[in-house]
Amino acid sequence: MTGDIFINWIKQLDLSFKKQNRNILLFVDNCPAHPTNIPLENIKLVFLPPNATAKLQPLDQGIIKVLKQKYRKKLVLRYLKEMESKNPPKKLDVLDALHYVSAAWDEITADVIKNCFRKAKFVEGDYSAVEKSSEDFQELEEFPGYAEIDEDVATSKLYYWNLIEKYAAGS
């Protein structure tokens, strides 16, 4: 993600909402690629506080985890199917990966999203019992750690600064 890509995307989204006569409030991660001063008519951007997004962002409360589980389950099933076939395995390309991500996203239930918003304290309610019982959070229990294998991969300069601050604070 870059600032230019974000600006173009948010302006197109704003135009789409204008055509639909809709006004929305959009919570945005505090990331260097998300500029704060974009003139918009139908979208109000609210930026999450710095260094708190992991606790406040619904995506970090389980949505990303479930998406990765569903995506990686599709990969495992693909590899198993290829192993059983007599044809040579087909190399996974970017288009295939995008199709798997899209299909995985389509399988995420509204309940998972609602519960992650609850967990991030956007909505009142108890999320703990739902998370423990939801099969969405248990998709790959037979492969412990498979969905989290890339959990500590650096994705931006902000990641490094947060990591430095964490260790400087003695955490």
C-alpha cells in the first residue's frame, strides 16, 4: 500500500457512495500509507490511535486469522488433490492465490465479523464464548501454527518502530 494508491482508492469509494447517496464513517489504521488530509464528501475517516491498532482493529481481533485459515486450508486441499492425481503439480501463480483469497473471504461469516468488532469494543457484548466455540477459529487445529506462521513478518517501517518501542519498554 502506498499513499497514492490509498488516495485513489478512497476517492473512488467516496464517488461511489456519493452516487448511492450514502454517507459512511470509515475507521482506518494509523499507517504511514494512509494520508490524513484527503478531501472527501461522503466518507468521514477516523484514524485509530498510533500503537493501539492491534487492540482496536477488528481485523486484528480474528478476521485476518480466519481469512488465513480458510486460504491455507484451500492450499492444503489443492496440494492433496494434486498428490492424488496422476498429473504433475501446477505451480501456484498470483491469479490462483487471488482466487483463493477471494473464495476464503466469501466464506467468512457475518458472525465472525460481528464478534471481532465486539472484541475490539466497537459493540458491547461477550465475544469469548463465541470465539471458543466458533468453527471458524478452529479450522486448522490439526495443523497448529500453520495459520500464524507469518505472524511476525515485517510489513512496514511502522512494524519495526513498534518492535523497537516494545523492546525499549522492556516488553
